[in-house]
Amino acid sequence: MTSFGQKVYDVTRKIPKGKVATYGQVARLAGNPRAARAVGMLMAVNPDAPNTPCHRVVAVDGSLHGYSGEGGISEKKKMLLAEGVVFKRDKVDLSSSLWVN
């Protein structure tokens, strides 16, 4: 694994229950603010779920994308709701659920 990949997973493990981070936010915290798509690819192949909670990473507008676990995006939403993440329709309410690091 690349050092960037390891940093992405390290950052993701710090996202607390009830909060989410955006792909771009994780990329920035891992040292490459222009690598949001790479973060998405790393989330898709996460080798350490649920210890690395990839379901807590969402798009910049709060929408849910590409959950590779069983149940897909609907399961991702259920997991986030169970953790206390607030939604407005099908998007995470980032004003209340965005992780401030």
C-alpha cells in the first residue's frame, strides 16, 4: 500500500460515530487535497472494514456514493442513521453532521 493510502485509512479511522467527512476533506487531511477520487477508490477496496469506517465518507454535497459492502448505498444510509448522522432527504445534512477536525 502507498503511504497516501495508509494516511487515507488513518484519517478515516478518526471520523467519529455520528459524523461524516467528505472525500475531499479526507484527501486534504491525508496530504493531497486534489486526490478526492483516489480516496473514493481506496474506500471501495477498504481491507479493514468496519475498523476503517468507509461508510462515513460522503460527497461534498452530502450525497452517498459507492458503498461496496453488502446492501450498497441503502445499507450505508442505514448505518449512518444508526450512528446518529442527520439526513435531509437522501443527503447528509453537513451543517450538523460534518466532522470538524
